Amino acid sequence: MRNALVIKDLHASIGDLEILKGVDLEIPFGEVHALMGPNGSGKSTLSHVLMGKDDYTSSGSVLLDGEEIMGLGVDERARKGLFEAFQYPVEVPGVSLDDLVEEIGGAVGNGDFASRVAASTAQLGMGRFLKRPINEGLSGGEKKRSEMFQLALVQPKVAVLDEIDSGLDVDAVREVAGLVESSRSENLGVLVITHYSRILNYMKPDRIHVMIGGRIVRSGGREVADELEDTGYEALRAELGLVPVRDPLLDLP
Amino acid sequence: MTPLTSSTLLRVPGESDESLETRQHALAKLADFAMPTGREEVWRYVDLDFDLEDFEVAVAAESIDERPPVPDSAGFALVVDGSVVAAESSDPNLTVGRATDRFESLIDPGQDIFTAAQAAHGAERVDVVVADGKAIESPIFIDVSASSEGASFPAVRIRVGKGSEATVALRLRSADDLPALVVPHVEGSLGDNSNLTVVVDQGWGRATRSIGQIVFSVGRDASLKTAEAGLGGALARWQLDIKLAGQGSNAKVVGAYFGDEEQILDYRYVMHHAAPNTHSEMFLKGAVEDEAGSVFTGMIRIDEIAQKTDAFQTNRNLILSDGASAQSVPNLEILANDVKCGHGSTVGQLDPEQRYYLMSRGLDRPSADRLQVRGFFEEALSRFPVPAIVEPLRGRFNEKFLRAQEEGRL
């Protein structure tokens, strides 16, 4: 099976503070993986480092469909097929979603982009948001829906959905989970980052990984989430002999 | 050409003895004024790099045959180098004419050397009069241009009758390489219950300096909307004074300005609440790049009598280059005790989080920044009152940024 994403020994730090301490992860095309972990474990940092945000110093290897993307700029990674759905989608005052869609079309759109826009707009009920400024005045659920809409337009090879369920009520979580499942494709690998196992009740991830202290400490099937649900992250920490790290800096998005 | 300080003034066609005499008195007074030094409060943020004495009175190069297109206008006027070369109305309730008579201006000629010079050399003006109780549906276009070197003193006076309604679009322009000095005066009085909208397209050429005044007096329950787009000029200064003179009157002021290279854009805006139950809102957004500088000095003045005033001013600035500077100086002067009043003022740079978000969607950095800048101005331009004028303005703001990117200045 071909891998959409291969992460090898990924380290990242802000200043002297090391946040990712050697992450290894593989996601084959066609699969949806979940990454769980407590606050401050480095989950959001992982998604930003994958995307190439310049706040971090990083090392290691990230292969996107077999091609090394470490060292590339944010936009180059996006155009190679990496998509990050933001935990906190950024408001861009005065710029309508329509304007952004047009720019996305110019940057990554291919032949049938226009019809994809039309189809996704209808499917996700985005019509009424297109003329409004990006993410401005949208509810939590609407923002996440807008992220999933953009994912559908971009058609990436790898989608990293950072805390796609945060701040959502149960109906919105179910809706987003449904959108993730329906985005499954043999040309896409998905990494769903989440703090709670709640969203996993509405989707069927192929694998679940647990990150604590900047490393993936456990990987497995559905049972990993069930175990966490029962015993919590602290029990897992104790079992693995990890010292709890509670640095407030790690809680930064 | 006549030096500005020559002891005699030429009579303009149609001018009365009385008017000429008034101007001669004003000319005598002009000698009492010196160029601002920068120590005066009203001039402290702008460095004047010229002397009025070095200018001569501009003479219109030639008559203009070609009139700019004025689609669906109720009236129009052309002013070249201060001379009113055309003025026409197609609406029986509207007068757009050339006037040379003496009149009581709302603009105090004794403020500084520029207002004094306008009183002496501003011999003619465009007079716009809307009869009582009439709504003029289409805009009135006034095109003010400078065509020859030297100083010119164009003036526009708008009077809107009780219960009437009108929209005036004012365009200012000159060739890019014309080192002219223009002292435009625009004034308007709004009768009770009237509505006036004035949109100013400041498109002076890159070598032209402009020191302008815009003054309005707003009557009872009347409503004023003004908008200015500031794109041109080597130096372009507006001193705007709005007096909410009648109870229940209101004013909305919008602005968008964008300076590059070594442009100086200077806004000195005063909103004077002089009657109870008056409302005002100022909303200006400006950006500067290269070595450009901008200043917004805003003042909300609320008289003791002006209880139940509701006033707010917003000024947001974007600095796009290290060498550029923007100042935002809000002031409040409140003498009444039952008012709602506030201001918001910011000077900042492009937001890295917005840039990251947009680039994560595949936009390269120039595209992401262009979108962010477009959005920045859009918040002001979307508030401009005349849609037909806004669309081309939008394009000019975008093009200005695009050009800077293409020329590698950003």
C-alpha cells in the first residue's frame, strides 16, 4: 500500500523548548488515522510543523506521496497536496470566501475546479457564506464546515484536521465526522487530531495514535480509544513511566 | 503669470467691483501670514517642503474641449486651474453654475496662509443649489483639475434646501508630472431634514501638492455622508470640519487612503457636535508603503448643549514597508455630560496569521498579502455611498499595491 504521508524522526522546538521529540508516523492512501493526546502533548505543533509554519525550528523527514517537503514554504507544501484544517480558522476581514475560492482556483485548481466548487457549495450548503468575509461571524461548526469545504476544493493528498471537533456541540461533531468519512478516497490520507474520543464515535478511523510529551507512545485500532476513554491520559502516562510535562507554553495553539 | 503676492488682482469675467475689492482686502491680509513652521498645533505632523511665495497664480492652459464622461448625471461642472469652464444642470430643481459674487464662506480665511490666499485669489466657484423639498436622483459630477504649473484656488459651494436630497461626486486630478499647488475649498450647508452625500476622488498627479478644506454645516434632522479616497498627490492635506448645527442631525465620514513612494497624506478631521441628539461616525483606513507618510488627526468636539450625542471615530492604518510611517491621533473634547463617545485607533502591519492561513490554501505570499490588503481597504470602500464610483476606486487601490509588488518595492 502506497503511503500518503511518512513522518520520520520529526523534531520541533520554539526557542530552547523542544515540543516534538522524534515523531514517526505513516498514513497510507485511502486511510483515516486519528491522533489523540492531552493538551500540550504537541498535537497542534505537529500540524503546524507539517504545514511549515515558520514559528518553529524543526528537523527530520516528511514525505508527501514519497516526496520530501521539509524545507519547502507553506504555500509550496499546500500546492504539493498538503491541507491543514485549522483548529482556529483565521478571520480575514474584508475578504469574502468567494475571493479566496477564486485564488485557490488559481493556485491549485485544475480543469474541473468550477464544477467542484458548484458541487461542494451545494453539498455543504455554503452558498450563504460565499459573499461573507472569511470566517467572520461564523459559529464554531460553520467555521469547520468552511474548512471541510475548502478541503473539498483543494483535493489534497494529505489532510491534517487539527482539533476539527473542538468547540462543537454534539450535532456539529456528528456532521463534521460525517464529512471526514465522506472525504475518504484512495487518493487521500487523513490525520484527524483530537483531544476527545467523542468524534471517534461517529467515524471509523483505520488507526489511532496517542501522542504524549512530543512522541507517539501508542498506536493501534479502536481499542486504543476505548482504553483512553476508560482510564484517561494520566493512567497511560503512569503505565509508560512518563513524567507529566505541564509547561503552559505547550498549550499554545 | 501673476505672482501670488502681486499688489493687484485681475478681475475675472463677470466679477463685480465689490467682489474684487473684497479680494484686494484679502490680498493685503495675505501679507500678514507666513508659511507654517511645524510648531503650530494644526501643522505639527506635516513637513511643508515648499514656499507659497515661490508660486504664481496658475492660468488655465487652454479651454477644455473634451469633457469627461458624466453618465446619468443631474448636473456637472468643470473647473480647470480654479476657473469654472463649464457648469450645467439638467434638472429644473438643481442649479449648477459659475459664481463670482461675494459670499459669506463657512471657511474662515484667517486660519493660515492657504485660506488667506484662497480668499484673495479664489475669484470664482462652482455653486450648487438644490431647491427646497426636492430630491435630485442622479449624482452631480464636479471635475476639478490642474493643468498648468503654479497655484490654483478652486472652490465649490453646495447648498441643499430644506427636505431635499442630493449626491455630489467630486474628482480631483492633474498630470503626474505637474508640480502644481492647489488649494481646493469645498463647503456645503444642509437645510433642515435634507440629505447630502459627497464623494471625493482625490487623484492628484504625483508632483501636485494640495492643501484643502472641506466644511459642512448640517441643519436640524439633516443627514450628511462624505467619503474620500486619497490616492494621489505629492502632498495631499484635507482639513475637514463638520458642524452638526441642528438638533437631531447626523454625519457619516468614510475614508480610504493609500500612500506610496514619498507621498504625504494628511487628514485633519473635526466633528463638531453643536446641538442635542446628534450622531456622527468617522471610519478611515489607510496604508503606506515605501517612504510614504500618513497622518490622521481626529477630533470629536461636543458642546455643552449637545446632550445625547453619539459619536465614534475609527482610524486603522497599515504600514507595508519599513520606511513608511503612519500616525493616528484621536482627540475628544467633551463638554456635555450625557453622551456616548469613543474612538478606535490602530497602526499595524500585515497579520502573519492571516498570511499563514491564506498560504496554507496554496496562495503564494504575494497573493496572500494582496488579498489581505484588498480586504483591509474593502472594509472602508464597502461603506462608500455611491456604488458606481466605488468599483473603479477598488481597482485603483488594488493596482497601486500590485504595482508596488511588481516593481519589487514590497
